[in-house]
Amino acid sequence: MVSPGLLILCFSMIGNFYEELLFRGFLQGSLENLPGVTLTRAALTSGVAFAFAHVSLATATTDAGWVLLAFCLWEGMIAAFLHAQFGLISSVVAHGGAIFLVAGGAV
């Protein structure tokens, strides 16, 4: 039998890989290749877009509201700057790790 903690960890990493691929790999990567767009501006745009993508989660799915949006903005910025410095896997591990801690009740 697989432990619940291991299942939560796997779902956290695999599920958030898609989000990181979309927001950091595709969006941020595309922005970084545009003329005149700095790494910092691409990372900030990616982090803000990530937070905006969670508006429905913060308002319709949960009652967390602005607190969840602030968390998503913070998490998105961390992942964006990790991606800019170390690549996609670092942002996947940070994002998935944060969700694992929240979902696992460790926070």
C-alpha cells in the first residue's frame, strides 16, 4: 500500500508541472526572447499572470479570496525568479513543494 503522503507528493509535483510548463516554460520563456524585455520583466509578468489565473480558485472555488491571490502572487514570483536563474525543474520543485506542504497540512 502506498502512503497518503507519497500520493500527495506525487500529485503535487506532477500536477504543478503543467502549470510551470505553461507559465514559466512557455509564457516566461517566450517573453524572455522578445526584444527589449528583460529577465526581470518577464519573471514579473509571469508571476502576475499566474496569480490572475487563480482568481476563480480564490473567489468561486474557495472562500480564501485575496489571501489565496496574495499567496499565488508570492509563489508565482518565487517560481518565476527560480526559473530565470536555475531553469524549469527548480520552479516545479518549489511550486510542487509548496502545494505539498499546504495539501499535507504541514503549513
